[in-house]
Amino acid sequence: MQKTLVIGSAGQIGVEIVRALVAKQGHDNVFASDIHENCPASLEGFNYFSLNALDKSRLEEIVVENQITDVYLLAALLSATAEKNIAFAWELNMDGLFHVLNLAKEGKIKKVFWPSSIAVFGPTTPRINTPQETVMEPTTVYGISKLAGELWCSYYHRVFGVDVRSIRYPGLISYQSLPGGGTTDYAVDIFYHTLKNGTYTSFLSENTALPMMFMEDAIRATLELMDAPAENVKVRTAYNLGGISFTPAELAASIQKFMPDFTINYAPDFRQKIADSWPDSIDDTVAQQDWGWKPKYDLELMTKTMLEHVDIGKLV
């Protein structure tokens, strides 16, 4: 029986991963966890454990007592937040991964999903259609930790046979949860301000192109990768995943198709330097070939869906 633990479930990806897994595996076979002592409102109704990703003994206890087979390790400090707390970002992003990989090495977990990011790339990486294998010289704490994590995942697979799988997520866009401190989060925040105020001030400049993806596509890709036969998963660092690439100006123009009076202003801050080190677009041909990845959402469909579903009551 497949039983899954999602670590970091209260985050932007985690909530939706839990919902998708429950729909697929059934309520009794999916366990959500996060650092919060009490179950967050977004996870009410699901099996929930309070878990610090750095507490290996508690993690092992949950895994063994609930006969967990699969672990999705989503707990991390994201790009902009990590720059403000370097030491803790490294500790959380790396030690949390080691705890899960070592439990898998010991045979207590069968399969691991750990997300990487386009943050592994840097200013020396080809910016247009960034290939699967390329120069990776990240300039952020988050990117450095993700690149190191990719290499450790590959090592644990090669040396110890751990079945660990990963995706380099682009910026993720969702109406289910609020932004979580990432550089690409303007593309979520903009919809709340659009619907509440009819205007938005972007912290990135108008022509900053970044790879993005609608959350539904990202969740589907994650489950498809985890369901793929092991022999089809030929990349054990992390797969490139492409979706939509656009600039703040292009996103604003897409919104104006539905809300002609919407206006946007630009006031780039420290996140601009982070964005400038990342690719404009991603080549995910290898994922397409290995496990049949194909996105559904383009910019217009994503914009329409967000405007229809965003709840401005969540915006404080």
C-alpha cells in the first residue's frame, strides 16, 4: 500500500500536492506535515502532523509508525527570504534533505520527491531556452542550496540506489495560496491587487522575462514524474520544466484583455538582481522525451483562470 508524507504542506505547493494526492490515493494514505503546532486552516480535514523538517528523530518516528513509502520534501526557505537569513536557509534546505535521503538509504522510505528550481542557474547560463545540461553558477543562497541538493540526490541514487526524483520548478502561479517569498511571486500578487485596487506596482522591471507555470500544470507534472517507471527517470539531478515565459509588461497586457482599466507601475527592488541572474525561458525537451511531459496552460488561459478564482479576502 502506497502511503505518502508531504513535508512542508502548508506552503504554496504543499497544500495543492496534498489535495491532489488525497484525490489519487485516498484520505487515509496521505499525511500532511508542517512546522506549525496546530493544523493550518488550509489543511483542515487532512491527516496532519506537526513536524520540523530538521528534527530527524520525529521524522523517522512518523515514517515508521505510519508505514510511509513516499516522501515529498517541500520545506525550504525560498529565494528572497533566504537572502535575509543565509545560515538558516542553508541549514533548512540542506539538512532537511539529508534527513530524508538517509532514511531512504536505510530502506525506511521507498521513493522521494524533492523540488529543485530555476534558481540553480546563474548569469553565465544561456538565458534563452536554457538546456537540461548547461553551466550552473547560481548567485543566491537558495540557488546554491538547490544545486548542491541536486548533486546529493544524484549521488544517493548512484551510490545507494535511492529512488529520488526532482523537477526544476519555474515560478509557480496559483489562486489557492498566497505568495511564499519568491522572486517570481509578483505573478501571483498582481492578481490580488488587480481585483482589489485595479492597479499594481511590480518589484521587477517591465521587460524582465522569467519562466513561469500555472500550478495545476506543476502538480500534474510532479505526480506524473513520481508515477513514471524508474527506468524512464533518466535524470537524477532534476528535470527542466517549462511552461510559460513572460515579462511583467506582457502579464499586464494579458490582464488588460479582461480588465481594460487595469494599470501597472514599476519599482524594482533587491529582487531584480536575483531575477536578472535567472533564465528567460526553459528547454524541457528531456522531460518530454523521458516521461511525456506536456503543459496545458498558456498565458491567456492562466490569466483568465486566475481572475476567475482569486479570493481577495486572503490579501491582508
